[in-house]
Amino acid sequence: MTWSATARGAHQPDNTAFTQQRLPAWHPLLSASITLPLFFCAGLAFIGLGLGLYYSSNGIKELAYDYTGDSGTGNCSVCAMAGQGRAPPPPCSCAWYFSLPELFQGPVYLYYELTNFYQNNRRYGVSRDDSQLSGLPSSLRHPVNECAPYQYSAAGLPIAPCGAIANSLFNDSFSLWHQRQPSGPYVEVPLDRTGIAWWTDYHVKFRNPPLVNGSLALAFQGTAPPPNWHRPVYELSPDPNNTGFINQDFVVWMRTAALPTFRKLYARIRQGNYSAGLPRGAYRVNITYNYPVRAFNGHKSLIFSSISWMGGKNPFLGIAYLLVGSLCILVGFVMLVVYIRYQDQNDDEEDDE
Amino acid sequence: MGWRQSLQGADVPMGRTIYLNEPLRNAFCENSISTAKYSMWSFLPRYLYLQFSKTANAFFLFITILQQIPDVSPTGKYTTLVPLLVILVISGIKEIVEDYKRHMADKLVNSKNTIVLRQNAWQMILWKEVNVGDIVKATNGQFLPADMVLISSSEPQATCFVATSNLDGETNLKIRQALSETATMKTEKQLSNLSGKIKCEEPNFHFNSFAGTLYLNEKSPISIGPDQVLLRGTQLKNTEWILGIVVYTGFETKFMQNAVKSPLKRSKVEKVTNMQILVLFLLLLVMSLVSCVGAIYWKDRYRAEPWYIGKSDYDYHSFGFDLLVFIILYHNLIPISLLVTLEIVKYIQALFINWDEDMHFKGSNVYAMARTSNLNEELGQVEYLFSDKTGTLTCNVMTFKKCSIAGITYGDLSSKSDDGAKGFSQSPCFISDTYEFNDPALLQNFENDHPTKEYIKEFLTLLCVCHTVVPEREGNNISYQASSPDEAALVKGAKKLGFVFTTRMPNSVTIEAMGEELTFEILNVLEFSSNRKRMSIIVRTPEGRLRLYCKGADSVIYERLSENSLFVEETLVHLENFAKEGLRTLCVAYIDLTEIEYEQWLVMYKKAITVVKDRMKTLEDCYDSIEKKFLLLGATAIEDRLQARVPETITSLLKANIKIWVLTGDKQETAINIAYSCKLLSGQMPRIQLNANSLEATQQVISQNCQDLGALLGKENDLALIIDGKTLKYALHVEVRKCFLNLALSCRTVLCCRLSPLQKAEIVDVVKKQVKAITLAIGDGANDVGMIQTAHVGVGISGNEGMLATNNSDYAIAQFSYLEKLLLVHGAWNYFRVTKCILYCFYKNVVLYIIELWFAIVNGFSGQIIFERWCISLYNVIFTSLPPFTLGIFERCCSQESLLRYPQLYRISQTGDIFNIKVLWIQCINAIVHSFILFWLPAKMLEHDMVLQSGYTTDYLFLGNFIYTYVVVTVCLKAGLETMSWNKFTHFAIWGSIMIWLGFFAVYSSLWPTVPVAPEMTGQGSMALVCPHFWLGFFIVPIVCLIQNVAWKSIRNTCHRTLLEEVREMESSGVQVLRRDSVQRSKVEEVNLQRSASPRPCHVIFRNNSVDLGAPHGYAFSQVERAVISQEELVRSYDTTKNKPQKTFSSATLE
């Protein structure tokens, strides 16, 4: 519609390699002869690494005990029976006896594991108020709607901490006793219940609301604890640095797991004689059995584990490396076959001509 | 409007009434035009409407709305809205930039100057200020600002010439003549006193029709026809000035009425992509349904919900609610950024086309221009090429090239000396003089009293006298204006040889033969018609003898030769040679008449011109009676010069398995000539000529030919099919069509001649539907607009004056030969680029979002997301946005040189095997496998939540971030695997994307609570980035994913080497020429090569007479027939010794 379209020349940019699409470029062409050595090298490297990882993981000790109390499995079954069908279950305690034939190399960490517990369920996972947990007074009074039905108590008070996650806080507790000599007295092994949460959680993400007249209790005045809790949040621990929203048990629980079987850190054993690990001898774990898992066909276990540079025991990565390494070698051989065959064929053809 | 309505309602049956010199009563549309899409105010609503009418965008809008429902969205309320806004803003900017250009172009046109009569004086005003009823004056060379009725002109008989190439693509000048009643009105006074009205039809788009009536006061009404109408967009030529009354302005002009918006074309790839998006949408629905069923099953298993989840007021069990949740969860399977990525990629591809120096015609400084960018990849798939002839294959410049006089050929110099073919074809259109006839032998023979001297003299005299050309003297230069380019070439050729045609008077012509002035009295002009194929002129020579000069087709001249005629055999051989070269030949002959013969004939002639019934026929019979017993002088050969490199380009395109059809409005002879000279036809190729006058005859001849072909029908044969417009009309009848197409598609070359613009479009349409292949039409004139718009891809030849084809095309190039690069390089590249980009976008989205499905399996189908919500939305916008761009912009399958050297490589993109639904499924399955690995490997790695050195346990997002990182790495490396050509941008995109994510990850995890986003990300970065598992997985997980891709690619490249791999290998090893044996090793390509480059000779025995196996005839001649003024009248109306009437507007006031 215009007769001026020919006058475009002036707008042309400089005649560069970019505009003429002649930028220098690398043109890789994958073929058997090129990938063949790559596969072999990668395969060997992976197998080497895999062996290292596998042995490294095998060197980590782990001791687990399922104390759910299915009938006929240790003395926790009494508690399990007692709690059957009753909510809230009555307080109950049971014990787990075990002995170590040799030193359980430290540092030793105590974990609890729950199975079939869907912390990753969406409605469970969103049922929390991170603003409230970061100590914002306004959020303390007005929890977000996601917390429903644990947003306001029956009396209309805001629940602190609100939401289903907080409400379902794991409330079993454990104490470890060591019998140094056979038939000697049991001595309590000190469990360090601090330093079990991520640094950022404990220092940044979870904050108590500002104290009122120097008292945490007053700061929480006008709020209700979650319905399943027996104590308000500010009485979770007598230690002022470990109570309220920054109680480390609570903080650990609030980090919801990815899979329905998950572990949470309960305590570290690193004090006194036990800093190097658990010496040989008999042990008893006293368990306060509160947490109902049978309702959802769950199990709960107690795990002692040592921790190395790669964390806890998990041979999977080592095995994966070994498998992938072998796969690479295998593919390498396939490449070799392909290479030889087609090399010959090409040569033949050239001879024919 | 109401005013106009009431006008119509008055006593006039016709559309509009224009009152002369009463500007206030003429209220019609303005003359300013706007081709822009938006105005300042309409932009937002119109733009949003256009955007949301795209299905994908509407889908994302729908998702955004869904997300606003409380508790439905697992990903928050704004996570789709924000990327959608980003994308809308980006394409909005693109639209604004493009529309701004259109506004500027309109402004340029609207503010051109023209002269009109206002307040009894000539005033210079802008085009947009011209109104209906204005009297406009235009001078030579000007474009006309509006449609107007011619009042008077500077020329004799108030004629004027206009170039209509802008409108109809025809390059010969058109004659327009004013009504005799107005022809004398030339002064301001006369014009100002003009009163009356013009009634004419409503605006329409027919160029060649106009019906109006002029009512001058106190005179009887006079009817106005198309011969009085000058249209906007035409250019005044060879005419000092004209005066006209504006009748249609602005959008109501025929030019603008024709300039309809080109139909929106969608490329095949785009259609396939839409199908693929649909497939993905189905996948999305299936996944959502599966997840819903899973949710029901999960809830069922627990009968009641587990106690810890807590009861809620909402009814969470509803199936519909779950479905919405899952649709939102998985909606990103459909790549939100695909459309905008493609838009930008294609825009840049278009820029590359515009910037290409190889397609820059330096002669007129015109670059190639991609007028749309959405067909870039279609250029890589063309299978049928429909080409116009005039102005496309040829320059439309005729040059007198060779001649044969008295059995001796002259002008063979260039072909004798060096590379004849090269000299012939590579002549660029714009350098003219050097390529004209230049053979000193002719003049030597003439001057040295060679035995043939007299013949030479007679031959050149004939060229000077026997024509309808009008000379124009400017100083010492004589230029010729002719409606027939052939005649102009001959006269110019004669002039160069010293026989100069100087003066035309109504009854005589004067020539200067070697300095000697000779005047021939013209007695009669025996007009040319395509039926007669000759024109003759009867003159009285200066010596007083009567002589008839004739030039015409060999066939008609030869049958009229007297038995005394010499050199018949030699000339015939020469004619054949000329024809083989594709030259247009004419035979020239003369006969001396006796006075008695002439007198007798004159009586007959006078009778014939008074006959009313069948005058044409009677006249022709009359002419025929005197055109006999010719004495042959020789033959001329005119080169209808091809554009540069046309034969090479055609050969190359044929090798690329592109079938070329020539569709021309020109004559059959001319088309055949050109086909020979551009190597579409070769000497031995049998030519099936279909010329029939009725449906039955057409049907019969077509089926006869089909039978003769037998089993060869449907295969590609070394045959040529030539059909004319009239026969084509019958051949496209429903019952014959199929048969005809079968025949046509079995021929290597198809020439369709004498086609109307509509037929051109029709045949393209028919082929397009029949073969389901991509078609491309290329042309330069308005008569090609139809086919340019109909074909999948329309290419216009730009740079000539006619811009209509360009303006309706998708791509404009300056030369036919640029088509080679446009298709073979840009087309193939763009196809690879766009398809890879699309497949990759699908792949990367499927990989990331299927992971949510795997996660749903372990989270009880609750709709929980494993990644942080903003990370999900930024995936397409930031972290993996660069690789699609580098694939789409910089990917190269191999170098430009290789693509041009091995046109067979075009087959890869042409067949479209690398992009269809099947490929998408393979890609999807690949992506699903990858996502499976990408979820389950990290999930197993982190199974016990105990991977941190400090013994801390981890959460779901920790796993999510592992997976997300591995996804980004895998997806970027996969892009690297797909990339065949890594330049610096590719490296930046691939490694940069990974770095950007890692950087973002580190920063983003430390924002809360300072910035209130992503509380769940707090501390993730500092924990994950120091975790040994993270880095161990960083290497192994992407490698596990890609190992099979690498292995598969290497095996395929080794076992099944295609030509592409050979060429690539050769390129990387730096060898310049592919060894012959290695070409042959790739058998598939070799077959293709053989088939397209050297088709099997055709061994069909044709049993019908429509097939021409003999040597070609070279006759061709173009001349306007049945114009307003007959050839004789035209010749009689000029007296070039007189000056034209002086300008009447000396007092024009210029503003």
C-alpha cells in the first residue's frame, strides 16, 4: 500500500557475521567412534566412585527398633492396645532393651521414623501460617485461612501455632539408659535436644512473638494451643531458648517430609563419656508412648545412627553409580560392535568401487 | 452517511453523484488511507481480543481465573497470571513496533503532493486533502492520487498513457482518452465554469470496469467508460500533463478496494503444533482424571481421612473440585512460553532474511523482505513452485540480439567467443547497452559491398518502417515509445546499426539510413493480431515504388513465400537455432506491389472497413489477399532477457525436488521460449500441448494422453505439458479435473499460458488441495496477487514499480534467483530451527510437570506441589527460556554453502519427517522416561531424609530443589544434544541457564522474611548447595537421563548415515568437496539425485497429435490488441515534428 518500501536500505545494520549468520560455531557430530571412549571412561569413573560410596555408606552404623506395638512384639503392644480407639490415648510408657557388643562409633544421632504418615498431603502441608511462626503479632492473632479447621479454637481464640501440622506434633519422648556392668544400675545417657533443627529455621524462620513485660506467656495471651496439645506452646520446654515457636522438636516437626515414610532427628548423643559413641553394654530406652499411629496403619520406630560426610546410611547412591557405570561400559561395548561392523562395511564398499 | 443515503434515494439508479465545482455537495470519504492495525485508543481492547482468541492464551487465562477460586490452586493465585502478563507485554511491544512502521508508511503516502484547482487557481496540496469532485492536474511520471475521470490532456486527441503495473502487473502502457466534449477544457477559467454532475457506480474493485454518466449543463448526458478513467496507483507516462475530476478517494479507490488484507496464512508446522498442543491437552486431562481416580482410591483406602489432616468445612470429596485442582497442577504441560518464543524466534528469522546480503540487489538497493514471519519454516517445505513469467523469470526487457539476413547469421559473437550460456543468462537486467546486438560483421558486409548488401539494407529499412512505434526527440537523443516491446527492440536495434527512425507524421515516416534521409509514405497498416501472427505495412518508397513490408511468425510467413524466395532453407535452420536458445523470432519479408494490384486491393479494403458485421474477419481476409508471394529477407531474434541466474536457480530447485510450473498471462509461444531459455524445457523433451475449444475436446485429448502414458501416469516423467487458459477452463471442470491433474502431475514441467489472474489462483488452489503439498507462488504483478494469496507461501518480486504483488506477498525479493537462497538456506534452516524449538519446548515442559504426577503417587493424590510455586512459573520464563531461543535462532544443520551445493538436502525439511505427531509422541515418551528418572532417583537418594553432614533431617522441598536442579541441568544438556551448531550464544544459553538457576536458588532461599515470599525456601540453598549428595546426584542423574539419547544418536549416525551426516562430517573435517564415492555411498540420496537431476528419458509412444516432438518454434510477439485506438489510428495521430501543446498552468500557485 505504500510505494516507499524500496527505501529500506538505509535501515540495514552493518554487514556482520551475526547478521549474515556466519558466526563461528562448533559442529559436534556424535558417532560411535567418538562416544565409544567416552562411554568407557565414564563407566570406569562411575564404577570407581560407586565402590567408594558403597563402602562409605556401609561403614555407617544404624540400629532401629519398631515400637509401634503390634501384638506380640515387645512390651509396647500394651500401650498400643491401651490406646486403641481412644482419643486422646492415655499416657503410657514402655521400654526397649538392647545391647551393643562393641562400641557404636559416634557421633550418634537418635531419630524417630513414622511410616504411612502423609506429611506431604496438600491439605496437611498448607495448613500452617509462616507469618505467625516468624513471630508477627498480627498473624498471631489472625491466623491465615489455610490453618482451618485449626485456625480458631471452639472458644473463638486464635490457635497458636495454628494448622494441622502443628496440631499433629509428634509427642512421644525417649530417654536412654546405659547399664555399664551386667546387672549394674542403668545410668541415663544425656540426650542433647538442641541443635537438631536447621540453623535458618531456628534463627530466621521461626521466631517467638515479642515478649510482653519480659514474659513469653503474656505474649501468647489470648491464644489457644492446638486441640491435641496438652500444654500451651510457651511451655514446651523450660529452657527459654527452646520454647515457644523456637522449640526445636516443634521446628523439626514443622519441616514436612517428602515421602510418607520419613525420619526426624530427635536428639544428638555427644556429651560426657558418649561423645565418641555408645560404648558396649546393655541399654534401655524408656518410651513415653503417646502418638497414635495405628489409626492410619502407621508404624513408628526409633533409630540410632552414626553420621558420616554423606549423612546417614543409604547405599542407594553407591549402587546407582555402580549400575550406571556398568551400563556405560555395556553401551560402550555396543558402540564398539557397531563401530567395527560399520567400519568394515564402509571399507568393503570403498573396495568395491 | 445519511446524506449519502438520501442521495442514493433520489432519482439516480447508480451509486453516487458528483457535482462539478460544488465541493460542499460532495461528501465522500477522505483520501487519506490507513493500513495500520491499531489506533491509539483501539490498541488495548483490540490487542487483548486478538491475543485471547488464540487458544493457548485463552487456556492460560482460564487457568488464571480458576486460580482465583479459594483453595483450588495448589500454586497460589498469581503464578500463571504473572508469566502470562510478561508474555502479553512482550508480544504487545512487538505489535506496537510493527504498527508504528505502518503508521509511518501511511503518513508518507498521505503527505505526497499534488495539484488541484481550488478557488479558480492551481494549488499544491497533500494527497490526503484531495476530495471527490476536485479537478486534479498530474504531470508526466507522477502517480495519481485518486481515481478520476480524464477531462483533457496535453496529447493529441486528448489521449494519455498510464503505466498500470501497480494494479494489474501489465507492463505495456495503457492509452486513455478523454471525452471529446471535455477535451478542449484546459484553462482554469474553462474548468471553473464547468457545471453539472457525474453519476457513477458505487466504489468496487473491478479495475477494468466503470460506468458513469456526465451531465453537463445544457448538454445531453454522455456516458463515461473505463477508457476515461485514471486510477489511483497508476503512473502517468509519455504525457505532459492531464486534468481529471476525482470520483473515488481513499479506501473507495479501486486500488485500495483491491488491496484487501491478505488472508492469514498458517504454516503447516503451526497446524501440526496446534494438533500437538491438543494432544498435550488430552494428556493433561488424562493425567488429571487419573489423579482424581487415584484420590478417590486413596480416600477409599482410609475410609476416613487420617486424623492428622483434620476435617474441614469444605466438601473436599467432590470429584469436580479435585479435577480443577489437578488441571491447575498440571496445566504447565502446555508450554505457556511457546507462542511468544516462537513469535520472537520467527521475528528474528525474518530479520535474518531481511539482512541477508546475498539477497541484496545492489542495482536498486533492495533487500529481501519478510513481510510476515509466521511462514518462515514453510519455506523449507515447498514442493510446488508456481512462477509468473514476465518480470519474474524475465526482466521484461527485450533486446535485439541476433538476426539472419540472406542466409547469414549475425550477432552470434558472444556465444562464439567464450562461455555462451553464461553471457546469455547472467546478464543483469539493469546493465543494458553492452548486451545489445553487436556484430561488426554486419556493417562490414554492408560497407564492403558484400553480395548481400542490398538484402541487409532492405532488412534494416523494414525494421525501421514496419512498426507502430512513436519517436520522441529530446535534444539529439531519440527515444521510442511503443506499446509493443518487441517493436521497440527492433527499432532500437536498427538505430544502433545506423538506420535511425526519426520522425513520424500522420502519413509518413522518415528514417536516416546511414546518414541519408528517406521518407516513406505510409499507405496502409495491416494490423497485427494474434490470429494473424503478423503485421504488414504498405508504403511508397522514396523512389516511388509500392512495397509491402511484413514481419511475423515463421509459420505464417513461410506459407506465403513465393517460390522465387531465396535462403529459405538456411533461414529455417537459423530460426531453429534461435528457438533452441529461447530467443523470440520473427521472419521478415517484403513484396513489391504493382499499382494495379494495389488499386484493386484498396477497393476491397475500403469495402471491408465499412462492413459492420464481422468486420474483423472481413478485414483479415482482405489483408490476407495481399499478403502473398513474399520474398524472404531473414529473421530477427529478440531476447526476452532472463533475470540473472534464472537457469541455474531453476536447475538447483529442480534438484531439490521442487516442481516448477510456469503460469503466465502471456502467449503460449512466449512461454515456451522462456521455458527453453531458462532450461525448464530441453530440446528433446516431448511437449504435450493442450489446446481445445470445448469441454468434450478437452476431455478427449486429456484422456487420450493419460492412456498413452499408461503405467507412467502418476510418476514423474520427462515431459512438458503446455495448456492455454481457455482449455484450462475446461480442464478444471469437475469431471475432467482429476484426470487433468493426474496428467499434469506426471509431467516434469507444466506451462500454463494465457491465464487470467483468477485462473492462476484457481490452479494453485486445485493443486494445493490435490497433492497436499506446500505450494509457493512467485510473481511481480497485480495479476499474480491471486495466486500469491492462494499459495501456502506467496513471494513477490520487489523493486519494479508495481508494488501490489509485493504488498500482498509474504516474502518480497528483488530477483528470482534469490529464491534459491530463500528456500534452500533460509527455508531449510528455519524449518530445522522452528521444529526443534517447538519439540524442545514440549519436551521441557513435559519433563518438569509429569514429575508432579509421580509425586502425586506418594502424596495420596492430594495435589501437593513438590517445587516452590514461583520456581514453577519461572521455569518457562527464565531458567529454561534461553535454549529454545538459541535453537530457534542459531541452529544450523550445515553451512549455507553446503545447502546450496547439495540441494538434495532440502528433501529433509520438505518431507517433514522430523516434525509430526509421531515425533511428538516419541519426544513425549522420552520426556516421561526422563521425568521418571528425575523423580525417583533423587527420591531414593533422599529416602531416609538423612543426607546432611550435621545429621539434620530434610523436607519435601529439599527433595523438590534437588529434582528441580537436575531437571534444569538435564533439560539444558538435552538442548545441547539437539544443537548441531554451537556458537557463543548457545554456550551462554546452556551453561548460563544452569548458573542462573543455581544463583537464583542461593539468593531466593534467603529472602524470607525480609521479602515476604517463599517461606518454605528459607535455608534450602545453603543446605543443598553444600550437601555432597546434591553434587553426586548433579552428575549422575542427568547422565542417566541422557545416556540413552546419546547412545541412540551415535548408533543412528553411524549405522544410518544420511547425506546430512556426510556433509556435516565433511564440513568439520574441512574437506571442501565431497568425494564422489562418498556421495554414492548414501544410496537414498543418490536415487533422489538421479530422479530430480536427470530424469529418465521418456519412451512413450504418443498416439495423438497434441504432442509436439519436433524442434521448437521461436515465434513470439507482443502487441496490444483491440485497444481504444487501433494501431492504424495511433500511427496516424502522431506528428512528431510538431511540439505538444504548451502547459496551461503557468500560474499555478504553490503553497
